[in-house]
Amino acid sequence: MEEFVLETNNLGISFGGLKAAQNVNLKIKKNEIYGLIGPNGAGKTTIFNLLTGVYQPTEGTFCLCGEELKGLPQDKINHKGIARTFQNIRLFNNMSDVRNVMVGLANQPEYKCNLFESIFRLPRHFKVEKEMRARAKELLRIFDLEDERNNLACNLPYGKQRKLEIARALATNPKLLLLDEPAAGMNPSETQELMDTIRFVRDEFDMTILLIEHDMSLVSGICEKLSVLNFGQLLCE
């Protein structure tokens, strides 16, 4: 029996009389790199917003590894195992690179401190922070960002900001990584490097990846399966 990390069943949302997405059925296998393509306004980012709890579906359901997640808030969905990046990079610009990644780690149970331990700076607080920083440095090293770990995120060049955003998403320990136009604004050299990074993430982290992209050289170069979306409906797979 095939193992699907993500399954959507007639997933959709309406805003008043406007059906932004309807009858979206996806089945994505474990370790697959899956592409969602279509023109601007087709509803691609709307699907991502449904899968991450930004919007609540008005019809249909979706499951992660067989568990239905419809109705859960964003933080719970992330905790269950779905992480994303954004078309417009959303880093904490005035925080260091390492602190950006530590924010992602804060959702993991092994790095939790209670309020009492944090307020009074008890030994566990410092132990957990040290462990978080060490793990964040490991993730930055994977993306060749360790030497810049103490620099502000806003001072990174564009391509490295994309890498930092992916590193922060991976810090939440997801089962499914959603990439929203990761190559937007990149030159051909940066796009090729990004393709290598996505393959590396899939293999190194045993990851399943769903991406939205307009750059067809990237899509055709790394995606094993594609779905085409238009006017909120899937045209073909």
C-alpha cells in the first residue's frame, strides 16, 4: 500500500461568492518533490494557506500521514509537521541568522522551558538555550551560513535569505515542506544552486516537498510530479 504524506479530498474555500479553490485533490508520496503550477491568481498560494491554517477550508479535508488537520490553528499544524516558506521572504530582519533559526526550534518539545525557569534564569533555561544554539548552528552549516550566524538577517544577500528561510522552516522538524516560489527574483546561477539545495534537503532530511514555482526550468529539473491549477481548479496531473 502506497504511503501518502499529504492527501487532500475535494479541498476548497469560498470568499462570499468567489470560489478561490474547489475540488482540489492531491496525493503526495513520501520523499516526493511535487510541483503546483499555474498562472498568477490561479489559487496556488491559497492552497498553501489552507494547508497551513492561514485559511480554514469551507469544503473538503486534508490529511498529513493519515491524520486530518482541517480546523487546526497554524501553530498546531506546524507542530504536526507542515512548514512553509513564503513568496515574499519573511525573516526577522533585525535578528541574527542564528536567532532566526532558533525561533523555529522553539516549537519543538525538547527545547521547552516553563515560565518559572525562564523568568528566574534557572540552569535548565541556559542548558536549553545552549542546545538550541548548537542545533541552529548545525542547520546554518548545512546551508553554508554558519560563518554569518551573528549577522542580521537583513544584511544577507537575497539568495542567502532564501536559504535562511528554508533553514528556519526545517528547524520545526516538518514532515512536509511547502516552498512558495523559492526561485522568485533569482538569477540562473542562484536558481541552479537552489535546485541543488532542494534535492539535498529532500535526501538529507528525508523530506517530502510541495512547491509552487513559475520558473519552468526549475520545475522540470527537480519535480517528479506536477499538478496544474487554474481558476482554483486542478486541470491535470
